[in-house]
Amino acid sequence: MDLSYSDEERAFREDVRAFLAEKLPKDLSDKVKRGEELGKEGHERWHAILNDQGWLATNWPKEFGGAAWNAVQRHIFEEEAAAHHAPRIVPFGLSMLAPVLQKFGSKEQQDYWLPRILSGEDWWCQGYSEPGAGSDLASLKTTAVKDGDHYIVNGQKTWTTLGQHANMIFCLVRTDKDVKQQEGISFLLIDMDTPGITVRPIILLDGSAEVNEVFFDNVKVPAENLVGEENKGWTYAKYLLTHERTNIAGVGFSQAGLSAVKRIAKSEMAGGRPLIENPHFAARVAQAEIDLMAMATTNLRIISKAAAGQAPGVESSMLKVKGTIIRQEINDLARRAAGVYAMPFASEAVAGSNDALPDPNDAGPVAAQYFNNRKLSIFGGSNEIQRQIIAKTMLGGAK
Amino acid sequence: MNFDLTEERQMLQDSLRRFLRDKYDTATRNGILESDAGFSAEIWNGLAELGVIGALFTEEQGGFGGAGFDVTTVFEELGRAGVVEPLLDSAVLAGGLIADLGNETQQEHVEALIGGELQLAFAHGEPGSRYDLNRVTSTAAQNGSDIVLNGRKAVVANAEAADMLVVSARESGEAGDEAGISLFLVPADAKGLTVTGYALLAGGRAAEVTLDDVTLPESARLGAAGKAFDAIEARTAVATTALCAETLGAMETACTLTREYLGTRKQFGRPIGSFQALAHRMSDLLIDLEQARSAVINAAGHLADDRASRERHVSAAKNLMGRVGRLVSEDSIQMHGGIAMTQEYELAHIAKRITIADHRFGDTDHHLERFIALSAA
């Protein structure tokens, strides 16, 4: 047992820090720090900076132009990026679609689509969930019917994150209704500019417009945009979900969030003293920090296994549940800390101009973030679904 | 012992519930949320006509209620419908303070308020006061026969709409002293008064209010000089109880929506409420909802007690509502899934009302500490 990083890993961390100190634009890190939306341009700029460094596709093999980092390197980068308030890397093309194309796509698809992900030419979004297919994803109803050298797609997708910026969407569609649900699903790549596609924003309870509904009305998709084999899409989707769960614990986000809580609580006064000195509040912060310290080590234990080539199984479900509980608890602490200044609707801050915010503690839109991050325990397989996976695996067939 | 509403309160509850069911659906309310004013004058007048504002005042004060259970009957209904009109600020707080402390001339404002013709705001909290009622640093200085106010007030609800503000300021002593605080009636157009408004996350509007040599005649003082603290604390107790009742109403709606959703939403070929993991969570919410109802009854039933008993019950209620509120708000959203995160779904607004209530008049922790202190005394 040795809790220290190796010399190589420590040197790597120093490289990452130096890079972030030099190359991370201050206007972007300021926005991230204050919980503001970056906009399309902000994301694209950060992606381009990472791509120039060769650090954009950290999980891709070298043959596809990736950095081929191992799990420990990726963890170090994610930790440092969160501590420096770097924008998150939009995952849809890079860490969700790309691994599927690399494993199941044709040579032509790999040669065409992968470089466009790196260059930022394509912005991908994910067409999985439907109004009637959330936790029960396999019950999806959007259909694709073969018509000569095309598919005709009809139906609706929802919760499409940042779909308003996307020019491409990868979709799970039903190509066979007469077999077991999971056996009639295919994986299609669809150009968002095709006639018949309508994108409608969904305004969330914090006022943000990051998710969308996408409607398909007789949309013509070239047959060559089918990934792999027809009716094998469920296999590819499950493979993709294992990649969606990288950085699932969100340790870096929680660490950055906890620092923010402490900063707010040092400035906010309660009973004439800084709130951080209030024993009751201090106990809440300490409790979260103790949980986070243990979870960070759980995360590293699983990462070390993965770095040694063992695929994480049920552990990633455990990390999802614990990681989101801790992150949401830290969001709750931040809104508590802000006191009466959690009440203003910081839509101005979310939209990017925060002059109207009256908060003397510079807490940012903490209550809006608290509400927005209720999504963490809902999306990517809700925490109930994760618990079911754990129960099925560990207890054997529990229902 | 009798836990039934009196006939009058039952009628009030029925007519208010009917009015809000007819006039205050989700789409209408969301339209009000996005309006510049942040509330509807039409709804306000409707509530006044219905006698809802009058129900918050005693007969002596020109109303026909004013007891704890009158206040909680009204606010539970407002909470069920997620009403954002400023009854708490205009009527219970500012109007209540005028009714409690005002001389005959000042009392006339209460009559106008009950008739729906006047908007008020209570400007008390300051950027460094958090939830402490005694931490007033704004000053009131005598200058000949005038009084001059200076200072800043934080997150003053309804300040922009108010025709008149009830402003607290210190005439003597230090920040944190109970003695030395006075209240003043400040017209909205007073020179040196600046109101910088913004929308609130859970609906309605508030403002930062600055007082820069605001000069008033001595007749603007409400009650005796330097002796307003007891009245502020007692009024805040009524307002806190009202807010607890409002939160109870909101939690009833959250639980109703969640129960219905569990029964109708199907995944894996069956209603999701048939999964035991969700059914048990729903049961826990319903158990805690009854705890919340009792806590509100306890607070309302002891509002007329002596200070120690009144405040102890109010702090107990506010602490419990904070804890149960978090559970109900978070679990209702979680059991719904993404749909509850969307602005157009009723629960989104209701959940925000529940959570943001924890940020007014002291949060869960503040009232836990206060309960400990009051219990030791």
C-alpha cells in the first residue's frame, strides 16, 4: 500500500499545472468559477487550445490522434483542470461517440468523422432519451425505416444537452419492432441541418437553456451513416455508457466546490463572526470534506485497477451514486452559506453579465447551481438505476 | 382539544382555494413570474376583495382575523398554488408593524392596505446581518426636528412596488444591541432613497435599498424611539409562521404531484410507483408532511404566548420545515426525473419556493441554535 503518486505522475501533474497557468484564458476560467455559461465560442476556444497541445482526446489511442493517457493521468488532469476552473470538455463527440466509432465504425467513418471531432468542425450531441424512454431507455420509439439508400427517421428525442450548438447528432433508433426491444435498435449519425429536424429549447428551473427536444419528421439519413450493423445499436450504446462514466465521481468538481463554500463562508458574517467559525456550519463543511476525502481514495483505487487494465464494473455505479450525493451536498452548503443572498435570481450571471448581482460575498448563482445540479442524480442512468445495477450484481437478481 | 378549522376559517380556505384554482394555474403564474412587476395587480385586488388581506389583521386593526390560525389558513393556500404576490411583505410584515405600533394617523395605512390600495415593504436586514434581527447598523440621527437616515438594506422584498417602506435604523447603541432600534415610515419618493431591484429565484422581486441622508419629520417614526426590537421580533415570529404554512402548502402540492406521477409514469412496463424503492421514499415524504403540518400548528397555536414560548415554537417549526422541505423538494424532483427540472412543470416552481423559504427569517441551522438557546433560558 502506498498512497503517493510515482515520480512520473508527479512530473505529469507539474506539466499540467504549467500548461493551465499559461494557456487557460482568464475570461473562461472566471466564467467557470462564477458558474456562468460559456457559450459555443468559449467551449470551441478551449477545445482548440487543448487540441493544439495534443491534450484534447486524452482517452483516444495514438493511432487516431489521441493522447492515450492512462486512467491515473486522466484523473490528474481532471483534478487540476477543476482546481484551475478550466471549462469541462464537452464529452459527446470526444468521449462518447469516438470510442464507438473506433471500435465499431467502418474505416471510412473513422477517417471522416474522427479528425472533424478533433478540429471542432463537428459539434455532436446525443439522441438517446425520449419522453417515454428515460430510465427504460430500451423502450425508445423513434423509428428508422430503410428506403433504398436512405433511412427515413420519425420520432422525438429529449434532454439533448447543448443540442442548440450541435450540427450532428448520434441517435438510437428502432429499426425492428417485431423482436425483443434491445434487439431492434440501431445507431445512426444524423446531420442536424437535414430538412424535417426541429430543435426546441427546454428551459430548466434555474432559467438555463442547456437541454433541448429534437423532433424528426420524415428525416432522410444516408444509409452509410449507420454505425456497425443494423439492430446491434444496443450493444454499442452499452459500450458508450461505460465511457460516459469516466470521471463519473466528479472529485475535481467537488474539491473546487468545497473551496468555494469555504471562501463564501469566510466572507459571510453570522452573529458578527465569519460563518466559517460557526460550529454548526463548520461541522457541515467538515462532514462533506471527510466524505470527499474517502471518496477521492475510492476513486483512485478504482482508477488504479483500470490503469492496470481491469475494466471497472459495479464500482462505477458506486462512484456515480456517492459522487453525486457529495457534489449535491456541497451545492447545498454553498446555497446555505450565501444566506439571504441566495435568493436573487442570478439569470444575468448565468447569461454572462453579472453587474446586477447584489451579493457582497461574490458567491455567484449558488442557488441556481444547486437546482441545476439536481440533474446529477437523474441523468447518465439515475441513482436508482445505479443502485439496481449494484443490487443485481451483488445480490443476484434482486428486483 | 379540537383540530378542526372554525366555520369562518373553513369558508376562507374554501373560497381562497377556489379563487386560486380558477385564476392561478401554472401558465398564468409563470406569466406573472416573467412580468416586469413580478406580481399581478389583478390577483392582488382579487385577494383583497376576497378578504384575504383583512383576514391577517384583528378587528381592532380593521380586519376580521389576525390570529395565528387565520394567518396559517391563508398562507397554506397561497403555498399550495405557489402564489408570488407579496402578502408576506406588504401585509404581514410591513402592514403588521404599522398595525402593531402606529398612531391613529399611521393606522390609516392599514385600512388602505386591507382595501388593496397600498403596497408596503419592510427594509430591515443588511448585508452583514444574515439572519440576526438585532444587527442593525443603519443610523437615524436627530437634526433639529428632523430625522436623517443613512445605511444599506439587503434583499428587501417588494421594495420597488412599495408606496412606502418601513425602515429600521439605529438611534443608539452598537450593532447587535436590541435596544436603540427604531422604525420609520419612508415614502417611496423620499429624496436620498435608492432602490435597485432584481428578480428572485423563486418568484417576486427584491431590491438593495440605500439610504443617503434621507430626511424625515419626526412624525415618520413608528412607535417609541429606540424601542422597536420587541415589535420586530414578534412580527417576524408571525411572518415566520406564515412562511412555514406557505411551505407546508407547497409541500402538499409537491407530494400530490409526485404521488400522481408515480401512479401514471410507466417504465419497464409498469407504473414506477410499483417499484418498492420509490414507494417507500414516497411513504417517507408523506410521514414527514404530517410532521410539518403539526409543526405549523404548534407555531400558530403559540403565537400569542409570552416571548420565550412563542419564539421557541417558531424556531422549532422553522428548523423542521427546513429539514423536511429539503427532503420533499429534492426527493419529489428525483422521483419525477428530468420533467420536474423543467420550468413549465408545476413542481419546478413549487420546489424553488420550498427551498428558498429556508433563506428567509433564518435557516435550519440558525433556528436549531436559537432553539437550543431558548430552551436553555
